[in-house]
Amino acid sequence: MATRKARLRAALFDEAVDPLRFGRYVVLGTLGRGGMGTVLEAFDRSLDRRVALKVLHHDVAESQGRRLIREAQALAKLSHPNVVQVYEVGEVEGRLFVAMELVDGQDLHRWAQCSPRPGWRECVEVYLQAGAGLAAAHAKGLVHRDFKPSNAIRDHDGRVRVLDFGLARRVLGAESEQRSTDPAIELPLELQDSELNAPLTEGGAVLGTPAYMPPEQMRGEEVDARGDQFGFCVALYEAISGTRPFEGTSIPGLILSMSAGVRALPLDVRVPARVQQVLARGLAFAPERRWPSMDVLLEQLQRLLAPRRAGLRLGLGLAVVLAGTGAGLGYYAGGDAPEPPCQAARQRIAGVWDDARRKEVGTAILGTGLAYAPDTWQRVEARLDEYAEAWVAEHQEVCEATRVHADQTEEVMTLRMECLDGRRRELRATVDVLAKADEMRVRKAVELVEGLPRLDRCDDVEALRAALPPPEDPAVAKQVEAERERLAEADVLSRAGAYERSEELTTQVVQQAEALGYGPLLAEALESRASAHRGRGEFDLAVRDLERGHLLAVELRHESVALMTANALAFVVGERQARFEPGHLWGTLALAMARRPGTPSSARASVLINIGALLNKHGDGGQALEHYRRALAIKEGLPNPPLIDIAKLLNNIGIILDERGEHEQALESYQRSLAMREQALGPRHPVVAETASNIGVALALRGEHELALAHFERALSIDETILGPRHPSIAIALNNVGMVLAMQGEHQRAEVFYQRALSIMEEALGPADPAVGQILVGMADLALSVGDHPGARENAERAVLILEAQAIPLALAEARFVLGRALWFEPSQQSRARALVEQAHDLLVERPAESRELLDQAEAWLADHDVP
């Protein structure tokens, strides 16, 4: 019996241990064996379940135990139906082990080799599950780093789970510059005591499986979630075709093959061209040219499986005649087969976004010399590449639905193609504007490309049918198309801040539309010109165009323009012109229109934001917050949430919360906004400085002066680098630093910052600008705190004069309060001093939510200071 047990020990563990017991686990058999250890099938007596036990060999337990612990830690952080579950990690008799979910089934390598082989649709369906597991890991900040078909198992019910996270690593955000010193796995590591983040090598070799590794991992470079995307696409390509996308039997050979691009699928593999296009992007040599995330890749794959749209199928008698022997053969065949249909999309995008335009835009953006231009160009290029590729794929899909698959009518194809033509028009306009980039256009560049209209709206046939048709006269239709090209450029220019040029272009389109007698174009042009008027502060002209455009759009049932004009009127009338009642009425009308079936939810969010803005202007911060939060929920629920829009909304929510004295919530909102802006725009973008400054204000109001100072100094550093030393934004940052230094009692340093801020602001905006008045209030308060009553009076008197002329209630109240306190030290001025503080109190009482702290201070001062 002892001899038999010894044999079992040797077979299972390569040494003598009890083969039937391993701690509380009963060993049932061996599932596999590797270089590090053995995987056993076992029974957990405590919890009455079968498990998989991964047990390290004795001779490697000390040197490579970290790898096993890393796998356990990585998996323990996930709870997802497509990731194998970890139950326990521990040690028995000096042997490290992990107990995990036992999955009965086949790994995806063996599954793909079944006879008959699974079709491409089945492959995509199965790999979508594996991809969901990887996406869940990425959402937790984990990267697998060794995904391959044998690391995913499909159980007998068809459910797929990803396993073997032994190479998984956490990925840090941009704030850390520390990197592993191990040349084989140079990855960003978190600075914390965790085995998951410890360096991992095996004799200096690059870890992973070369056939599924991205090139950056083979070169020992940094690997992030896009590396998992690469391995996933290699595995899916292999499952579909039976071959791998790159040739090579060595790492140098594979890298060379990868740099040459993905080889075409074999001729006998019949799949839509879009399948290879999606995979080819995931297999791009440069990580930045792959899909932005695993979620986006999975969305693209899911669209390949989407059933053809109901109601679009051709009748049986309406056969589509194709060259060749039939639709399928004509599309899939190689050799001497006729040219496949639906191949024109790439030519149609040429000249709109291609290598020549890429060079033109890159040269323009980088040529500005702005510190954040390289970061901006990287983001702009990736987004334009993604949009153009998606446009090509959508164009081909729309064509194939009619010409190849006979799934939709010619009429529907025409509607969808017209929609795609509009999207291409807006893409061209965006590229044209960026090709003439200046400082303002670079600042807005990422926002411009992220604001390109969604392509999936071209799938909404009902909405397309409801749109107004083009003019019946072909000559007029051609002219209208040309004017819409010009209008698209004007819209992009307006969004980029080039309002004067936008106004010129839109005026030309208005005149042409009137001459052509085509009402829909005129309504569109009036709405667009109003946007330029608004940007230039010409609010009366904007209202005139918007009212005219709205009436025309309602008459013609041009629903989208009717909604946009009503929404714009709510903002211009209610917020810019401060006419609350009519503005709110326009907002209510716009909201009713936005609730109609078929209207994009993003339009409803836009209306809620504008109503919120006019409510806040009217002093109803509570209702404004409610509208902003409803809009935020809508935007966060969109398929691809617009980070820049959401960050702006969170920033505005933070401002209102600060004004209401809810500094804790304000700080949370600002911090979310900052994280999103850094992600979307980069850490040195001027908008990031704005949010960092707002966080500083919130922290200062909470008394956290050191943290506040750090954020103000960061904002100042960004602004000085980008804008130079004499820009008005520098003055704001300097004023904020001075404010915190004064709070900390560093009066001399505070005075230096205040004086510099004042000098810049007076030079840039003039001595009577309200911003000058607000800096003077801070200087007066500083002088008061050090007993310089004459200096405090001088600055406060000037501040009151400026702010009274500008009618800015809260700032004026603060100036009067400081002046009153300064004057009190002159007995002959005490009556005036108390009157000024009473006036300040009256202004503050009208806005208690926005001025609670200052109001309390004023009431306390009045209680203690009676005129004899």
C-alpha cells in the first residue's frame, strides 16, 4: 500500500505527499501539468463542491510563487459570468495552491477544431463571451497579458470563461511615472505592497505566448488593455479561418510579419469583408491604431451578428441581379471571379480623411507649438481614423444589405446612403477646419472630433423616412448639397470659436437658400447663423434668426431644426438676455418636442442643460441641479458616453454646489470632471487647469489649504506653459494662489501674487473690468487682516465702484462688507461702515443658498457693531 501511495505522490506532485488529501480537499485526479505546477481535480469537503486546484511544484514554489498569487489576486477582483471564479489561495505543507471554479468543457482551441468546424457567426458569438470577460478585467484595471484560445473554456451549456490570469497586471493612470526596471515586462506598476504588482520574470524572458502576443510585448515594452485586444483578435481570426493572421516561427519573424499587416483570409473562408476589417484594426501594429477599448471592439463584433432589419426585406419576386454565378459566389469568390460589389466606400472617403489629409492636419496642429499639441494630435488622429473606418464599414454594410444579401429595398438603401453622405460632409468640414489650426482650434480639436455625428443614426429607417426629401429638381438638389457643405464648415467653425468666419459663411447660405426658395435649407442656415451671433455676443440678432428659423421649421415640419431653435431660444433668451419667463417657456416647448418618440435622448439632455442654465441664472440653483443631474444620467447612459460633455456638466454641477455651500459634493463632482478631462484631453490641456482650479476653490472653502494650493499651482503651471505669463487666465490662477496663501497667514507671499494678478488683469481687460474688482476685494481683505486699514479702504473703495457699475450682486456684497469693516476703524466713518455692511447683508439675503458663509459673517458683524 505504501508503495502504491508513493507512486501516486510521484505522479501527482513529483514527491511524497498524501495523494488522497490536500488540506481539506480530496484529490480526484490530474487535469494537467505545467512547468510551474500541477492542476488537480479535487473535492472541497467543507463546501461540498468540486474544484480545480493549481498546486506549485516544490522546487519552484519559492521563486515563482508570486505568479500563482498574482493569478489568484487578479481573479478574486472579478465577479463576472465569463471569468473563472477563485475560491481560495493558501498553503499546505509548504505548497502554495489556488482553489478555483472547475469548468467541465473544452478550451476554445479544441472547440474550434471540432468537426465540422464552427462557422464564422458561431465563432464570433463564442468569442464575444470571452471578450466580455476580458472587458470586465479591464474595467477593474487588470490586463491579462496572455490571452489565447487555451485560456478560455466553453462549458457544456455553451458558457465561456476566461482563466489563467497568471500574467495579469494592474495598469496605472497617467499620474505615475514609475515603471518596472525589468526589461522583459516594462509595465506601469502601482506603488503598493501587493503581489499582483510585483515584477515577474522567468530567466529574463518575455512572458506570454508569442503567437498571440502584440509586438510591443515581444519588444519588452509597456502593455495595456490594447495588448489583450490584439491577442483576442489573433485567436478569433484563427478560430474563423484555421490559420493565424501573421506568419513567422520566431519573435523577430513574427514582428516583421506584424509590421507588414494582416494577411487576407484564405479564399475558401466565406465571411463578410467587414469581419476582416474589424479584426484587422484590432491587430494593428501600433496600439493607438487599434480599437479604443475592448468594449468598442465587442460592439463592432456584435453588429456583425445583428439580424437584418425587419421590414426591409425584398419581396420574393424582386430578385437582385448580380454579375457572376450568384450573390454569394460573386461576393466571396477569388481568382477570375468578377469584381465584388460594394467596394467603393474607400474611394469615397479618399480626400476626406486619408494619408495626405492626416499629414496636413498633423502639421497644422503640431505647428502651433502649443505644449499640449502632441497629445491633442494623438487623440485627434485616433478618433478620425476610427470614424473614417467605421464610415467605410457602414457604407459597405448598407450597400451589401441590398446588392448582396437582398435584405433591404433600393429605397431604404438610398435613404441610408444619403444619411452617410451627410456624415461624410461633416467629417470633411471638421478636417478642413483642423487643417487650418490655430490656438483656439487646437484647444477645441478633441471636442470637435468627438462631436462628429453618430453613424448608427443612419440605421434608423423610420427617422430617415420622416426627414424632408431633397428638392425634386436635380439642379436645385445639387446646389442645396453644395450649400450644405458650406453650412457644415460654418457649424464646425462656430464650435471651434471662429464666430466671425462662421457668420460670413452662414449669411451667404441664407442668401442662397432664399434665392433657391428651398425652405429647409433656409431654416438650417438661420439656426446656424444664430449660433455664430450668439458666440459674438449679438444676442438680439441671434433671437431674430432663431425665431424666424423656428417658425419656418414648424411650418415645414423640419422637426430637428424646430427642436434646435426652440432649445437655443431657451438659452439665449433665458440665460444670456436674463428674460426668465419667455426663456423658460421656450425651454418647456423644447422639452416637449424632445420627448417625442424617435428623438435622440441626447437632444433631451441638451434641453435639460439649457433649462438648468437659465434656472441657475434666475437664482434657482436647486432646480438647476435637478435638471443638470437628469441630463447627466442620460449622457452617462448613452452607448458611448461623451466624456468631454459629461466632464463639462460635472464641472458646472460642482460650481452650483459650491455656490450653495455644499463643498463636499462639489469637490466630488469636480474630481470626477478632472479625471474625465485628463482622460479625454490629456493632463496638460487648458481645460484641465480650469477644473484643477475649481477643485482648489472647493478645498480652500473646506479649510484644506495645502491641497488647495497644490491644485492652484498645478493650474498656474499649465496656464503659464500654454498661455504665457501675461494672459488673463494667469491672473485668475495667481489670484487663487494668493487667496490660499492669505488663508494660511503667508501675507507677504499672498501680496506678491495678488499684485501680479492685478497688473495682468488691468493690462489685459482694463482697470474697470469686474475681474479687477474681485482681485481688489481679495487685496483689501488681506490688508485688513494685517491691520493696514488705509490700504484696505483704498482697495475696497475702488472695488465697490467697479462692481456697482457692473451690477454683480455677490461680488459687490463682498466688496461692501470688506469696505465697511475697513471704515469702522475710522470713528467718523462708522455710520457709513454699518450702512455698507447692511447693504451687503441685504444682497446676500436674496441669495442665501449661494452665500451662506458670508451671510453668517455679515450677520455676526452687525450684531457686534452698533453705531454709538
